[in-house]
Amino acid sequence: PNIEFDGNIEERTKDNVHTYIGSVKNTGGRRADFVRVIYHFWADDTNPIVSDSTFVSGNSTIYLNGVISDSSIEPIETATFELITTIPDTINVEYITKEVNWNIFE
């Protein structure tokens, strides 16, 4: 699997609540499991302030051990995500980075 952000990400802010809505795409040749989008919020001195994450809304998969997940993405498919996080006004976020993590299971 190779998971990449797909298109624009919508950002909504109300009071101290920040919402990020977007999608990711599996451009690889194998299913990605437990796909998670992670946002990192940084201070102006390049110190990390906080990180938050969410699993994507993907395909439902039942694994050999009986675990059921709805955050898998098959090759060439996309999945959506929505991350809602609260950052107090007293914290000054200078910039934001994001990444996607996933696993591979049978």
C-alpha cells in the first residue's frame, strides 16, 4: 500500500475547535489496514505542541483473529476522514504538519 492525501482538505474553525475534513487514496498494490491520519501542531520555536489523529472511514474488514475494522483501503480506492481537535486560545500554533500511517495484515 501507499496512502496519499487526495485533494484539498477543508478546515473549519469555531471557537477553539478545529475540524479537518478530507480524503486519502491508496495508490499502492495492496490493501492498507487501520489507516490513520495524524496532525501535528507546532510552536514558532519548532517545538511540538500537540498531536491528534483519527482513523479513516474506509472498507469493513474481518481479520483472521476475528477483529473487525472499518478503516481499510483497497488499491486505487479512497477513504474519508474527519479530525476534530480543540486547541486553547492561549496556545499559539505556528504551523501544522500531517501524515498518514497504516498497517498490513492478512
